[in-house]
Amino acid sequence: MERFGEFVGVDRHGFVAELVLDRPKAMNAVSTALADGLSQACAELAADRSVRAVVLSSTHERAFCVGADLKERNSFTDADLMRQRPHTRAAYTGVLELPMPTIAAVHGFALGGGFELALACDLIVADGTAVVGLPEVSVGVIPGGGGTQLLPRRVGAARAAELVFTARRVPAAEAAELGLVDQLAADGEDRTEALALAARIARNSPVGLRAAKRAMRLGHGLDLRTGLDLEDGAWRSVAFSGDRAEGVAAFNEKRDPDWPGE
């Protein structure tokens, strides 16, 4: 495993990169050091054209990530908290802006900033032990890792408001019913299923995958005509690519494509 600081690692599975939260003694609580490792790892992955999909996972048996490291923050002055903010924001933004499809593999607690890391991914696979939620208002703050923006985009404004305002924790079955997670796995199988899903995604054109993600992300919330213009720009960016030529040739020759990735 390639390490990025003490608490974040990256494993390679062919064209799939596994971004691993590895701070087991603190249930992956997001400290300044973990945030820095995460943003560094994301920057490297974003620049790696060989990576076609990313899985965000955890080494802790009972938690994906429990959110902000409140023990660390308890020692902070106001000035310390302000100095930390760019570090944590860079971590959440790093995951959100990965250009390839991303999948969170969630088990156990995914609360506050932990759930926001999952929300920053395109898809969330959770097992039956998962408990998700944004409880920040119960400790006097708000979701600050993207939760107030990403959750309404997932489940609608009213449902997001209920979840944020009540600060309640949602068990796996209800989370799937509400659309807070996308796929339920058997207990202990979230990582396996997320990696399998990522492998299926990674069979496709890396140029196409990145362009499709960019079009969907940037087009969300735009009026239809503007969104279609944005889609047209994304289409033009891939229509004359090596991947497009290879994809058409492979289809006609009845073989698997060998994507050039450009």
C-alpha cells in the first residue's frame, strides 16, 4: 500500500484504485493529519490517467468514518480552528473533484464528516451494519464538508432538511429506502461489492467515464437547454478521441477494446 501520511493509503487493483482510511484507533476521525493525507492522495489519483475508478474504504471493522476529530478540536483556539479549515476543506473537495467515478464502501458508522466523504462519491455501497447521518447541529455547528449541498441533491430539499435539523442517525435499511445509499451488501461485504462494481465500471473507456462524470456533475441544477449545451461540449471532447476510435473498432471486430485512454 502506498502511504500518504500516517492515516491514508492507496491500493491498486488493476485500473481501480482503493483509497483507504486507516486511522483505526480513532475510527478514522478526520484530524488535520488525516485530512492532509487524503487531499494529497486525491491529488495524485486525479493526475493518474491509468485510474478508471476509485473505491473509498476503511480498515476499521466498526466504522467507515465518525467525522471530525472532536478530541483534537477540543484543544483548539478559535484561531487554530480557522487555520485547520483549509486542510479539511481540501480533503472533502479532493474526493468530490476526483475526475473518475468514485464509490464509497460503507460499514458501521458514517457520521458527520464521515458521511460527507461518502456523499462526495458518485455511488455509495453499504452493508447492513451501516449507520449514516449528519449530526453536526447537535454539537453546535453545521455540516461543513459539503453535506448541506450534497444531501439535498441526493434526496431532495425537504428530506435533507429533516435529516440535518433532527441530527438523527439512519440505519442501513432505511438509508437505502431514502436513497442515502445506493446499494445494500451483505454484512461485511461492502468493500467486496464496491470493488466489484468499480471493476465493472473500469472496463469502459476512461475518456468516456471522465467526460460523462464531468457532464453530469456540472450539468446538475442547470436549465435543460444549458445542460444539453454542456453535454454537447463533453461529447465533442470525446468524439474524436482514441478511445472513441478503439471502441467503434472493437465493437465491429467483436473483441474487447484496448482503451488508449486519450
